[in-house]
Amino acid sequence: MNGRTPERREDAPSPKTSPAVDAFLDAAAAARPRGGEGRLAVVLDATMSRQPTWDAAMAIQSEMFAAAAARGGVEIELVFFRGFNECRASGWVKDAKALAAKMTAVSCRAGRTQIGRALKHVLKRAEASGVDAFVYVGDAFEESADLVCDTAGQLGMRGVKGFVFHEGGDPEAGVVFKEIARLTGGSYHVFDLRAAHVLKGLLGAAAAYAAGGFTALTDYARAAGGAAGEVARALPRPAAGASGG
């Protein structure tokens, strides 16, 4: 992990969550003594093609990450792109209500994907203050594969794993998304929001990894099963003696 010292703050009541979310929180709490809070960048495609499933995705993501922020263990930055040349970042958030408000306030606007721009922002964060992992949630790819994969490779060299969650499974986008996951030493997964619990498990697994490395991920996957187990099996296992953070 990044070795940051957690800040003191008043305990806040945890929101009501599903058993899968509770399992993640337990894993994150157990992992916290490894050295402060982890950092997870959540990159979202907010272009118009995702509008039909956006509200459902926001509800799932808000539940998972608001609960995580309320209990500690991981700092989260929301990064999203949409419209014409619009790419924004929230800054690191730990407060549950603030995080939920930022996520649910985002709406979709027509435009081309800006994955490369968003990943460059994550890279700058990694260089400046450290990032443990990033999540990417999207359905399309409309830019230079070479440039995006170059940035992904730089993130991989810094140990920032990418958890790429592909909505719908478009084959052309899938080729690049799989390469982003490979170059970062992360994992690639397809989901369909008709099975909303799948995205919840995928996001929980990524957050658990950011909070406590491979150990927290496997603990979460053991408790939650399903899609979380898929992530744990897909992620390259750390070498013997490595922490996996």
C-alpha cells in the first residue's frame, strides 16, 4: 500500500447494506493495519450510449462506495468523461454522503470516449501521491488504442492495477479493454445490468483490493462469491513472499 497514515475522524453510522457489501467492509477493515487507507480511482464512461443503464449503475456504485467511505479503508476519486471534451475528477473522497452526492449528480451527455485522457489523470495521481488501483466502467472505445495502451502500460509499471468492467461486451471495445487489463496486471470482466448483482460483486472486489491488496480481495471473494470470485481468480497472484498490495 501507499504507507499513508489514516486521519482521525469521528465514527459515522454505516448505511444499510447488502451482505455482499458487508463482506467487503469486513475485509477492508481487517486489511487496514497493513498501512493506512488505500486509494481507488473510479473512471466512468458517462457518454449517451450508457444512458439506458446509468441510473441502475449509479445506485449500485453509490451503495458500494458510500458504504466503504463511511467505514474507512479506502479513499476514492470519481473520474468521468462525457459530452464534448469534458473530463472531470472529484478529488479524493472519504465522506460517505459527499461521495454519494458526487456520483448521483452525474448525468450522461453525448460525446466520444476519452479513456486515454482519464487514465492520464490517474497516472498523474499515481506519480504525485500514489494510487493502488483503478476501476473502469464503460461500453465503447472510440480513440487511439496505441495511446491509451501506452498510458495503461505506464500505470502497470507503477503497480496500479486496472479492473476493467465492460458493459454489454462489444467485441471491438473488448479487444482494447482486455489489453488495458493485461498491461496493468489487472483483470477484465463483462457485465449486464439485467444481473445487477454482478456489477456489485465486481466493484466490491476492486475496492477490497485497493483497501488491502490480494489478501483482502481473496477474503472478500470467499465471503461474497459469484462475480467477486471471478475477479480473484482472474487477477495474477503475487509472487511468493510479496504482499500483493
